[in-house]
Amino acid sequence: MRAVVIPSALVAHALAENGDHATYRYAGALGAFHWMSESQPTTNDCSKVQPSFVRSPFCGPGLARAQQENVKATDKGFKLTAKIPADRSQVSNAQLYLCTSKDICASQDGTTDMKTAVDNQQPLGPGTFVFQLDNFTSNRPGGAFPKEIVLGLYMYKPNMGIQGNVDTSNELDIEYHNWNGGDSTVSFTSWPQTITGAHLATTDTGVPSASAIPSCAAVRWIAGESATYGIWPAVDGVCDPKDCFGKDGCVTKEHSNSQIPTEHMIPAINLWWFGSLESIATDSTVSVTVSDFKYFPAGPSPTPPAPTPTPPAPTPPVRPTCCWSAWGDETQCGSYSGSGGLCNTDWTVACNSDSDCVSVLV
């Protein structure tokens, strides 16, 4: 979703999600996971429920609306498309959310309501989230990645009190855009677990968005501690985080803060137009294909080693004694039981004097 502080003229249209009148459709599988796409109708109205600096008219993100038809399942993965027709009221984005399963997701006919859909979205806990980007296409001159487009790979927690919108908390973002002006680049942003109205940290990698596709992108999330982001080229066509973190050739950045989210969040992907729609060239179209998604849950904290047991105190030596009754401790005649003289060195040996017990020490 949104990454950094935006110029005030544009910030009002940065954040948004879902909406009371949005509908959802089962989109298909990516990797071992199932996903739903979304349509946001003009009857959506988030202009009053969002944070004061959001006010997206149709629950966004941005000034346009997600359309289910803009997500296609292909043999390479999900193809997301964003379009700018002459009729600016029909400008469209693409949106995907992770489902609990194929059966606990959204309907095939695209009529699932927002509350049901959000209930069926799958929050995941801390771990490593990996997105694989296969390609992008654009009808801009030279096939350029448009500066007005945003590709978001992220995890979020919907606030159902504001129509399932994001609320500036509980979100980790990898985004491809030109938030700070100039060329479109890849940025990483972490939002806090409690609402502050601002992000915790943001990093512009300086890596051009166009050169970062195809590639791998990942977030390694440790609850309440850190979010470490990375982008790197696939190795033999596979995005394995072992090829990134701590390795050369991977662009990484760690955001460490005790306010890093701790609650489970829903993985999502979107492609959306940012800023004034009137300024974007008519008939602009851009598509991005996401070919894989992987999730590696964080393992349990290592069990601390057990303390070294204290060795038992050595048994005091027994003084050979011919015992006739119980007296003293175990080194004397404290363990005597029976009748007659018995050696305390071996209670099965009869004796008349201590000297009888010296030869039977155990």
C-alpha cells in the first residue's frame, strides 16, 4: 500500500482498501496458496471513514477502483493490469488478497461481499514472505514502467471499523513507484503496531522498478523486533530467501523497532494508479505478472540449554563396624536391621567384632 510521506497535494489519495460495497471473486492459486480478486464499485464511499489524510473516494487505493477482470490467472502466474481509458470514471486497478483455502475464499461468480471476503482472507504470522515477479509490460514509449503506477507487495491488517481499510498501522510494504519524484524505484516501508499517523521507517533502495522485474522480493518479519526487506535475482528460476539475506547480490534493509507489528497480517498484491488521473496519458496500460509466492513461518525460539546438574555429594566412607543395634548414621550402624552382630559393610555378614568386617568392604 503506501510507503513514505507524500506531498500534501497528493497524500489525500494514498491509502485505502476494501470498502462496504466491494465484491470479491476466487482468482486461483499461486504457489501453494489461493487468492481472491476485488471489484470496487462507484457506490463505495470511504471519503469520511478513513484517516484525515486519506479520503480515497472509492476506498482506493488512489482515485481509481479495483476490478476483478484486471486479474488473470495465466500459465506464468497472476497477471495484474491497470488501465487509463478516456472516461476517467472507468480508470481501473488490480487487487489480490490471500485466502484461507480454495473453499474458504470467494465465489467463482465474483459476488462475495466485503465482510465475508475479509473473514476468508488468511492472516499469517511472523516469518519470511517471498514474492516472485516474472515480467511487466507497458504501452509507454520503450515499454517503460510508468511513473504514475504503483506495484505493492505487502501484508496488512484491515480495520473493520473503517470498511476494512488500512489505518496507518500493522502493515509491511514493498512498493515500486516514484514516491519522492524522479524515476520509479523500489522502496520498503514499515508501519507500527499501534496507530501513530506515521510510518516507522522507509527506505528508497534506488533500484529502478523496471530493472527489478523480473526478480524476487521478500520480507523477513520478526514480531516486535524487525522487518528486513530484500530484492534479488532468481537463481535457476527460483526465489529462495537463502540466496538473499546475508548474501552478495541482494539489496537488503533492516527496520528495527519495538513497534514492528506483532499481530498476524494478510498478504496482498496490488497495481494501482497514483495521483491525478487527468494527468495520465489516455489508454495507458501496464501489466505485471507475479509468478510465485512462498511463506516460511518463523520457527519457535530456541530452547535454552538445560543447566548442568549439580553432581551428588560423595557418599561418606563407611567405617567397618560390627553392629548389634541401630545407632548413629549410615556410616555407622544407622541402617542396622535384624538380630545379632552384622557388618555395616555388608548387612548379610554376621560378625562378633569390628575386625570381622574389614575384609568385606563393598
